[in-house]
Amino acid sequence: MPSWDFQRANAACSALGLISETEAHDLNLIRRIRNDFAHDIHTTFDSNSVMERCKLLKMKAHDYTDQRLGEVKVGSAGQFQTAAVSLIMQLTNRPKYVGEERRLSRDWPY
């Protein structure tokens, strides 16, 4: 699917309330990270553009402290992976929930 189709679908789903602002935000960032990899063969999760975008993900895992391991830093690859998995988990059953709240069409004043 071309990137502009994804952008329109993301905007439409957001406008219709099918996805949250946070989900729309992270979906857009994931699209941009994917484009970084698609357009430059030398892109890695250590590339500045990718690292900066991964930092902006809202549904990512954050750094934390563990009793045994001490301070654990989540790198850009981990941030990307956890945000993507979180989105997949949230959106997997979304059609079922949307169907349960199905709205009826109506005549609008004109």
C-alpha cells in the first residue's frame, strides 16, 4: 500500500474514532521509521533519524530499574518492537468492539 494511502487511512480511522490519538501518532511514526529503512539501505536502529523517531513513540517500553539487573536501558529497536506489539495487541480485536457499537445511518439536515 503506498504511503499516502496509509496516511489517509490513518487520518480517516482517527477522525471516525476507530483509533485513539496515541495509536494514530505511533502508527504514523512507525510508517516514517519504515520509510527510513525502505529508502536507505544503510539505515539501522542506530541511525539518528530512527533513534529520534523511536524516542517519540508513546506506546514503547521505557527504561527501568531491576533489582538484579540494575538500570535497564531500552534501545531504539526495543522501543520500536514494543510499540509495534502494543499496537498489534490493541488493534487485533478492534473490529469486534467497533461492531458492538455500530451506529445506525440517519438523514442529516441540509
